[in-house]
Amino acid sequence: MLLRAVIEYVQERDGHSEDWKGYLLGLAIFVCLLLMSLCENQYFDRVIKTGMGIRAGLVTTIYRHALRMSNAARQERSVGAITNHMTSDAERIQLQCVTLHNLWSSPLRIILGMYLLFDSPLRASVLAGVALLLLLIPAQVKVMGRMARLLKRALKEADARVKVVNEILQGMLVIKYYAWENSFLAKTVNIRGRELKWLRSIAITRGIMLLLIGLNPVALAVGTFGAFALVNGNLDAGTAFFALSLFNLLFWPILLLPRTISMVLETKVSISRIEGFLACDTLKDNNFLANDDDVPDGTVSIVDGTFFWDKQPVLQNITLNIEPGKLVAVIGHTGSGKSSLLNALLREMGMMSGQVGMKGSVAYVAQQAWIFNDTVQGNILFGLPNDPTRCVPRGRAVVCYSASR
């Protein structure tokens, strides 16, 4: 509107008698641009922080849920799928927070721009541009639907790839021992090839979609100017300049609205995947000792507990009470339930009846060796302070240990 006032001022002013109006209009445009910049930066600051907070909450929730999944649910959900939930799906939801408000702001800006175009000398000629714009919508909707379907297939292949790679890393010793490198490499390459096939289709579809979206403002301008030239045949510079400025104003909302709708469809796929994961079965948390102040720390207890794997009872009518300071060894032949008993104490098994609880902190060392991402010293000390005076030379090697251990 200020630009229209500037055009009218330039066309109608007489001499230098009203220069103050030009200065006033220039100052008004500067103030409007300054306010727009401040508001946009505040908007992006808020939505980016909101998206980061949502992503952090999703990653934490998914991780906690993965720790409490039942054994049957673990068979259905691979490590690769859980990893993709915490990376790709959470990141897609985070990015959606930045553009979500385009769903209401873009139509509002489009309506305002159309009103200004109808109020200009172009008037009814704008309808021709709008009609040409509407002709592109069905093609865009079809391409967006195909995009969502391709994304689902690509995410499934990505889950399978991450699962296979994780299995290879966990079983590297066996793979090397039996010289299975080539077979596992072929399997990984095969899965990656299928994933790349879907990713290539997604890239081509996205390119077609961006092309159709980019044609929207062009179709509006060509249709409007073409209809006005056919009807009136006289397009002055002021009208053309004013119309082009409005077309530039409409460019971003017309461009962003379809892209936002496409991102909403992609985000909907990620939300559905996360919802399905969070809806899977979890183990019940039964700890009757946690809030009992009369029970000393270090107490381990099971009262008439029956535990199962895959809905089949493995440990039945188990009653156990270990007092603090006691060293207990569980002995039995292979398959007798020793590991299952430990999993029952850790509440990693499903429980049909009874109660189980441990008072105090718990440390569990599994049968499989592992290290965490740290130095050799960090893996030895495990977070405890290093005391160089406790280093004992043994030949050419040095054994260091912490004074607190």
C-alpha cells in the first residue's frame, strides 16, 4: 500500500511543492521494513527453540520407552527402527515447527495480495491468473501424495539397513572367524541399493514438485497480464510496476503454502511411526521397596513372582530375599534360568504375578564385553579419579587403578 502511494506521488506531484510527502513515504517504508525484520527474527527465534525442545523431548521419550519395552515388542521393533525414530523422525518434526505457521499466514497474505490486485486497475484480469493457478493444484496434490508414499518405503529400507549394520557390528567376531565378510557385505549393499532406489525416486518426485510449485507465481503473473492485455491493450508503467510488486509479495506465500502442506504430510508419516512405537507393550514397574524407609539400601527381594518370555512362563513362584552386604552366587546348568532371574530383578521380563524390588542403586555387568566412547583410561577408571601414585609397574607395562576401588 505504501508502494502504491509512492507510485501515485511520483506520477501526480507538481514541481517540488510537496517534497515532504516523498520524505514521509520513504520514512514510513523504512519503519515498516525495520518492524518486519524485528518481527521475523523474533518469530524464527521462538519457533526454532520450540522445535529443538520438541526434538529433545521426543528423543528422551523414545529412549526411555525403548528401555521399558517388553520382549515381544523388542521382537517387532529393531534397533535400526528405534534409531531412525530418534534421528530422522524427530528431526522432521523439528523442521516442521519452523514452517507450520505458514498454513494460516500464507492464505492470509494471499487474500490480502489478491484484494490489492482487485483494487488496482487490473481488476477482473486477476481472475484469469487465479484460474491458471488453480489448474496446477491437482498435479501438485498428486505429486505430494506420491511423495508421502515413497517416503514410507524409503524409511522402511533405512530401518532394515541400520538393523543389518548393527547386527554386523555386534557379531563382528563371528563374521571374521568364519570369513563371512563378503556375504554380509553383499546383503548390506543389496539393502542399501533398494534404499537408494527409493531415495532416487523421492529426489525426482521432489524436483517435479518444486517445479510445479515454482510455476505458481509465474502462472499468476502471466495469466493476469495476458488477460489485461487482451481486454484493455494498454498497460502503463505505473500499473505494471505496482502489479509486479504485488506478485513479488505473493511469490513466497504461494511458494511456501504447497511446500508446507507437503512437509505436513511427511511429518504425519513420522508422527504415525513414533505413535506406533510408543503404543507398543512395556514392562510394568513393580517396586514395592522403593518408598519403604525401613528397608536398608542394598536389599534385593522377590515375593511369589512368576515371570515370562513371549507369554510363556519361565520362572514360577520365585521368592527371594538378599540382605545388604551378602555375596550370592546363582549356580545351574545351561538354560536353567540364571540369566532370566537377573533379568527379572532388573524388570526386563514380563511379570504375571508377584512383586519385585531393589533398594538403592544397581550395577549390572552383562555377559557380552563392551566399551563406551572414551579413552582406554576412561574405560578402566569408569568415571573415578585417577591416582598416579597407585600405578604399579609390571615389567614394561603399568597397571593403574583408583584408590576408591
